[in-house]
Amino acid sequence: MPDIVHARIDNRLVHGQVGNSWVGATGANLVVVADDEVAVDPIQKSLMKMTADSSGCGIRFFSVQKTIDVIGKASPSQHIFLIVQNPKVMRALVEGGVPLKEVNVGNMHATPGKRVLRESHVYVDDDDVADIEAMKEAGVKLYIQILPGDKKIYL
């Protein structure tokens, strides 16, 4: 069983806040970015790798399916911070068998057709809500928490 110390939805993926705050607060030593587009984009990968390197953490970029296929083979010494862009991808991981008990919902930017979900940094549409509800029905606890020191708002 992989040691997934934190699973987060954040449409910015790996950025300063993840590198400077979340990695240290969770004790992670490996960030796994599960994203089909980023997995094949060398520019995005190099930018995120700089952030991971500055926090002293390793980083891997996998497609959603590859994440499902390989995360169970992680070494016990790998303490994994799993990050995805949106609820749809996290739901696919859960339904694909990635063992998650809790998911942290972080920043989800406002775009046309999205509404705030109980916190000013989290905007959702009906599809996002359906994905969140499906994960809850699968036994995953979801909560909004923007920074590690913030109060958790359970959904």
C-alpha cells in the first residue's frame, strides 16, 4: 500500500504554496502530479520541478492511468503528496483503486459558469459537485483547506 501522506486538488498544481507550505507540513518527500497534459509538457514539468527541488522534494509526472497503474508499487520510503487539477481527475484515481481516505480541496479558480463552494478560493460547477459527491459516496472524506494552518471545512 503506498504511503500517500496528502492528496490535494489545486488547479495550479505545484506552485510556491505547495512547495513552501504543504510539502513540509505533510512530511512528503515525493510529489506525484497526476495530469494527462502535464505528463507530456516539458515546460510545465520543468517549472514544477524547480519548485519541488527548492523544497527538497522529489517529483514525478504521470498520466491519470499511469498513476493508477504504478502508485501501488511505490517504495515504503516514499511519502507521497498526490496532486491533481480538479475533482474529475481525483475521482478517476479513487475509482481506479488509488487508496485515499481524505482529499484536500484547495484553490479552484473562478471561471464562467462556476460558483463559490463555501470558501472564496473554491469555485465549482455541477460536474465538480457530482465528482465530489461520488468520492464521498466511495468513503473519501473531503475538506477545503487553502493553507496548512487554516481550519478544515468538511464537505
